[in-house]
Amino acid sequence: MPYVLNRTTGAVNADFQVLLREHGMTLLHWRVLAFLRETDGLGISALANAAGVDQATLSRALTVMEKAGYVRREPSATDQRVLEIHLLSAGEQQFHKVLPPAWAIYERSVKGLTIEEQHEFQRLLKKIWGNFA
């Protein structure tokens, strides 16, 4: 199973990483944009946890993303010790620009699976992942 998961992940990510590079992004940049679209204003710690990276790695990525105008870091209104990350209009636009070709890669990856099989596959992967949490 680990071998098959690794090979599958590598195959899907290869095309996705090419797409992201064409748009001046990394997989972490994509994750940050996606998480902030769902929950804008996350603190660095929560965003790092959601993205599955350490805070130092996230901080370096955020510096690049700030320079690109995709995100803004600002102190929390309720706790000045916490920096919140906010999605800016350019970040939202970048996400929507990359989404259609990213979705095409997803569709290629699940080709031949019914919607029910796709949901079951996601459920099983999350269950396996939960065994290690």
C-alpha cells in the first residue's frame, strides 16, 4: 500500500507542480490560497497546521506571497501576539486562474471512477490518515 500511494501521489503531483510552476507558485502557495478561501484570517499556527508544514516554512512562503500581493499578514484585533493571514484580491484572482487547469488534473486522476467511488476513496484515505494522527 505505501508503494502504491507514493507512486499515485507522485503521478498526480507531477502534473500539478508543472502547472503551479507555470503560474509562479508552489504546492504550499496553492494550499495557503485554498485554506484562506475557506477560512480567511487564520493565524500562522493554524494555517501551518492545516497546510501540513512547520511555521518557518510557511513564513518563508508567506513572504513570497505577500510580495506577489496575494496575502497580507496583520495583527489580530483580539490578540496582538497573533498574526492573521488575509487573502487579498490578487490571491483570489490567482486561485481562480489556476483552478480550471487544476480541476482538469483532478478529473484526469479520477477518470473511470463514479462519484460514489470518488467519495468512498476520499473517505478511506481519510480513515487511513486518521490511523496515524
